[in-house]
Amino acid sequence: MKKIGLIAFTLTLSLAALAQGKKATSADVERFFKSTTSVLIFNENKMVDLSLKDNLTKHWKVTPLKYVDSTEFENLRTDAKNSFLGITEVRYSNDKRENPYYFLALSVGGNAANYADMPDLGFIPFGTTLDEALDNMYMLPTLLDFLQMHVQNLKMIPGILEESLRFYNKNVEELANKTILICKDDVTSGVSPERMDKKNKNEIRFVSREEIVKAVEERRPNTVVSFLVCPKGEVTARCYKMLFGTDDAKLYFYGYHKTNKLQKNGFTRWDIERIARY
């Protein structure tokens, strides 16, 4: 995986040549909790800047925040007392897809030669185009809450540094007695409500995108929603599949597969069966 630049939902900031991303250490985690988190802001899009600031003001509690432009960012990133939050472009060297994916990323500063080498504390799929990233802004409060819980978990459970988001698949056992809302547009052609109802032990409902957004905005109690990040209309791409709690911001399921002519984008029958077995 290659991390190539930090953006603030609208523009790309090319800070370095392609470089392999770096896993954080326990020392990096400790430094984060003593840091000030800088958020890159572009004044060209006032509405996006205001939305970003509003969400961070309401939801970001774990470190002090400040907002910086590209010049300030480059000056600050080599200081170990700083951390950075934004959207990162990611390309995979072994993929046929030329366009980047976009991840919500939390990094810490230090002596890295460039942005791409800065240690990552959190890396969450967020979109496959900038337009899609903007459409997914409804998920930002949930993702920010999850990211803060994630760094707290990194501090208490160092093993997560190796497993990253895959660590949270153990939470699938907690889906019993929860209402699971999966967008009907987020499933492969092999999934249908009628077929899945025969296998479900818990309540899985296939709903509209509007119902997903409403559940997230309401922080609906005891509810889990699907979040899919996968290019539309592309035969070969990475498809990221997640389930987040709307009231607790917990990640209950994380996986991905590479799409092809036979395996389309979306939650597969095997994903649904795994989610439904508890």
C-alpha cells in the first residue's frame, strides 16, 4: 500500500514521492496523546471547511486541535510533538486501478523523510473519488468517534498495531440482539433478503441509503449499519466492507475482496452468513 498525499476533502497536497506506509510503534502511540493534532484546511471550499471544523469541534476530544495550511503542515510534520488528521490518497502497487482510494488517516510527526513515511495510527477507507468522499460525510462523526476509541485501544492493546482494523472482527460476536441495516445497494448479486432470511439468527434488514443515513444521524440505539467503499462500474478493484454501530461507533466487521467478473462489489453471501451466524 502506498500513501501519497494528505487532502482536506477537496484538494490533493502532493508532499512526497510514492513511498511505503509505515506502521506505528507503541512509542508513536504514546507520543500521540501528548501531541497537538493539525488538520489541513483549504480556504477554496468554505462549505467543506466549515463542515469539517464543525464535526471536529463536536466530536474530537482526545487531543487539542489546530488548523493549518500546506506550508504550515510541511514545517510542522517533522516535529514529534505534532499529529495530523486528514484524507490520504492511497494507491496499491499490485493493482490495475490507476485512480487512488481515499482513507481517513491519523499520523504522528517525527523524523520521517516525507509524509508517506510518517507512522499511521488509524487508516479507514472513506471513498474512491473525492465526490464519493463528500457524499460519505454523513459517516464522519461515527468515524471520528471510532478513530478516537481506536487510538485508546492501541494504547491498551499493543497487538492491534499488527492487526489494525482486522482486530475488530472479533466484535461480530456482539451482533446478537442488534438490528443490522445493510444498504440494498451494498450487496452482491448473490444476496437477496429472501435467501438470507433463512440463515439469519439476528435481525438483518436490507434498506435504502436514505435509511442508513437517517440511522447514523439519529445515532439510533442498538443499531449497526453497512459502510461500503468500492469503485462503481470497475471490473477489477478493492471492495472494503464495514459495519459500524450507530450509537457506540464500534467497528463490528471489516473486510475486503478484489472484485472481478465473477465476484462483484458489495457484501457477499459469505459476509452476510458470517454476520448472521450469532
